[in-house]
Amino acid sequence: MFSRQTGLQLIYVSTIAETQQSKGARAGLTAAEALTQLLDGTGLQFEFLNARTVRIYPAPPVVPTALASGPAPAERRTGSSALGLEEIVVTATRREELANRVPISMVVWTQEAMEMSGVKGMDEIAALTPGVKFDFDSVSGPGLYTNLVIRGVTDRHGATTGVYIDDTPVPAARGDTFARSFPWTFDLDRVEVLRGPQGTLLGQGTLGGAIRFIMNQPSLTSFSSLARAEYSTTARGEGSYEAGAAAGGPMISDVLGFRASAWYRKDGGFVDRIDRFTSGVIDSNINRLLSKSVRVALIWAPTGSVRITPSLEYDSFSLRGSPVFSVLLSNPRAGELKNSLLTQQPSDDAFSLASIRLNAAFATVDLSAITAYFHRTITSETDWSPDYPVSYADAATLPVDLWQTNFSQEVRLTSANSDAALTWIVGGFYSSARKREASGVVPAAGHLENQQATAIDQTQLEGFGQIGFRITKHFTASAGLRAGRTSYDGVTEVQPIAHVGAAETAVTPHLDLTYQPGAGSLFYWTVAKGYRSGGVYPPITAFLNQLAVFPPDTLWSYEIGAKHDLLDGRPTLNPVYSTSAGTMNRRTSFLQACTVTRRPPYEAVRPATGLSWRRRHS
């Protein structure tokens, strides 16, 4: 029953269970905790041979202290910490593996870690993850033009960090910015932050790395639920609060299950908008933020080896006014933050993602196919007033409306036995994206002028594969390749009509060699190429009726790293040396991370919001 509910394979000699009676295990436990309870009092122990296989065996005889030559090996001790079962299973390589056995520099945020650290979304993830930067352009717009960078691999035009919800890529909104199209962390299973190019298995646009938001999945066997409520205050600002609930479980045992969640949060503002000419407060705490998230998923098992999982998700971000403040008008030490913009600068960013996944297990191969449709709308207003206005008659607003869709399809086959001497992955990816951006200038009179609209289409067709070979007991080598073609074109909708387009082909190889002397240590060497296709920049207004095509970017990364468990696997030491060179820049870094529950020092203008965090060091 344990094997069926967890999907784990149990290996044991049948005779050890003939005369044993288990006391059972209560619901709601992790796999390691449940198995420990099941074997309690039976004289049996267990160990994980890999991420999906558990061996059960009789406990060895107790050696008298006087005859013992040293402490018992870790694999002979019971309990999850000794066996490394508290380590996290990740899918960064498109198959389930323990994080400490994957030759990728990564940070994995579990739901428990995010709860302990107060992580609500991308702001806190970037602030607390070494080598990750997330901020916004304070010159243009209400904080909508965001910047997401890993390892300092900055872009020339397009995004260099990939964002994924489960296995579905989230496209950038406008060239090099995602704006706020990130899921909130409520009811997430984990967040995987992968450093370095991930183009072979994840696709283009991952030159610096990728961030994967992995959702909690519906279950066919057990019920679970989650509820959270919170209230906080912001010094010299508004209060903040949130509420959320999630639940899931079998509707028909072993056949049909569901998972549903809903979450709402209000972040209090702390920046006052004042009258430029009288200094009176027009709108206090203008940068208040409303966030919403709703998700529904089902799982259907028509047979024992087939799983079909449809899901629908909606996330929104609504900012009343700009979080930017004027240094000349403000006194940050006293907590007085003010701006004198003539217009309010609100913004709304919402997206929905519908997907359906098929997983089928066969004797020697596993099939995975996912079809997804991403839809997004952004409305934003930017203060377009002159630098030195005389009165509010000079006020002007630049409204921007963006509409974006992306249809994607991926099919991949993987070898079923991940512990075989030879493993492989092969697959194909297709996507068709379209976005339309409309903008203009609205003066104080309130009539839209110099309106411009641009439609941009982009199509990708790619194939990929990777093969791994165990050379010896401790050495493993793998090689992968991704090849694809991308075409894109843009056209304006205001006379005179402008049209541009281009197409390009790219190949991104990946090589790595790993050495694992023991269960708690891994050394690896990686060479990988990252790639991001070119694209089209739309004009802002009819004054600039020229479409701009930006070129593709490539990057080669060379990395040597290690992963070591310390103190029974609770903290891990991950020294990494990486250097990269490409068309954007050249970066060399040495990163030494230790996963302990400790916050690095930060400086914050306001303590209760992610928008105001300023990282003092990385």
C-alpha cells in the first residue's frame, strides 16, 4: 500500500515480511516519516538506493562498544537524516533526481523554507538567493519594467533568465522584461533556481539560468489542505494582510483527484504623492499593492500507468501608484518618502495559464507530453509630463496596453530506469506566440494623441536530446544537444505601416562529467552554451514609427563545482567556480553557498514590502 500511494519501488527479501506485523502509519507524513513508522518495532531498516527505489533489510546485530572499531556507517542507521531522505527531489534535468546528485549549481526553496523566510514571490526569492537579482527601472513607469538576472548575465535586449511554471515557459512581456508575470508562492511545492545556461533541456532564453515554479499536484490517494492568514504593519505606512486556502485529494480513489487553491493579499503602501506646487499630500501610501491567485487542477488515471493532469491558473498584480520616490523631496532616515509626479501611474498585470499533461510509463521508456496556453494582459500608465512643468495643465500620461498569448507543446521520452548505466532523454518543442502593444500620449485635456499599435509574432520549433553514461562506479558523463529555428516579425497598425522580420537557427550543446565518491559528495565539471533569439522592439508612440530588430545573444559557460553534505545533510556546502563569455558580456564568479536557515543582512526603507528591499551584498 505504501508503494502504491507514494509511487516508490520497494526491494526486499520476501521472507523478512512473512512473520512481521506493522503498526501502520498515520496520514499526513512524508515518505521517510511514514516508512519509519511502518517499520517501527519490526527490526527492519531502509535506505534509498535512488530517488524512486527503497531497500528494506534486517537491522544488523548490535556490536558491543568494546568491540566497535568506529561509528556505524550512515547507511546502517535508521532515520531520515542518516539516509539523506530530507534531501529534495528536483526535476531540473527533466527526470526526478536528488538535488545533491544533479551537476547544476542550484537553490531549491521548499514550501517550508519559504514559510520560514516570509517568501511571498519573486522579490523575496531574489533577495534571499545568492547570485540572483530582481529589481525594476525607477526612471520609466510604475515599477513595471523589471530586471531579472542570474550570475550577472545581463541582456542587451532580450531576457537572459528563463521562467517556468512546472514545465511551461513564461514568455517575457516586452523584450528584456517579464514585468510581474510570476506566480505567487502560496501552495507551491518548491521553487528551483538553476544557475548557468539551461538551454539544452529547458530551451532558449536561459543564458544566465532559469527559475522554475513547481506547483502542488493533485493526489489520487490522500487528502491534504492548507490555510494561511496574516496581518502585518509597515512602519510609517499602511497595514498589510493576506488570506489563502488550498485543499485536494481523491474524488475516486486511485482514479480521479483534484487540487484547488485561492489566495488574496494586500500590501500596504508607504510612498506619498504630493502636490508639486503646494507640497500638500494628494494621495498617501499610493504604492499599495493587491495580489490574487486562483488555481484548479485535476488528475485522472484511466490505467495504472497513465496519468492525465489538466490545470488552470490565474494570477494578478495591481499597483495603485508608483513605488518610486524623489530623493530631494524625501527624508528616508525619518521614513518620509514622497514623489511629486503629476499623474498617478497605476499598473495592472494579470495572466492565466491553462495546461494539460500526459504521463505514461512503459516497460523501458516514460512518455511525457504537455500542451499549454498562456494569456496575459497589462495596462500601465507612465507620467509623460515635461521635466519642468508650470502647472497641472502640463500633465501628460503615456498609457500602454499589452496583450500576449503563447501556445506551446512539448513531447519527450526518457529512459525508464534512471539507475541504468545508460540513460537518455529525447524530445521536441513547439511554440507560437503573439503580442500586441498599443500606446499613445494623453495630455491634460484627456484626448489620446499619437497612438501607435504593434503586433509581433514569434514561432519556435526545436528538438533536443541528452545521453548519460556511467563510466565507472563513481564517474558519470553526459552530453546533450538542442537545435531549433526561430522566426519572428512585427508590423505597426498606424500609417505609414512598418514591417520587419527575421529567422535564425541555433544549436546549444551541453557536456558534463561528475565524480561521486559517496552519497553526500559530488564533484562536477560542466560546459554549456546558452542562446536567446532576436526579436522586435515596438515603437512607443507614433512619433517613433520605426520597428527595431534586436540581434540574438549567445554565451559559453565553463563551470567547476562541488556539493557536500555537512552535519548529517542539514547544511550543504556548494563551492562553484564559473566563467562565461558571449555576445553580451564576460563574467567570472566564485560562489560558495551554505543552505542554513539564516537571512543575510539587508537594508530596507520599509520592512514590510518586497518592493523596497535593497540588497547590500550578494
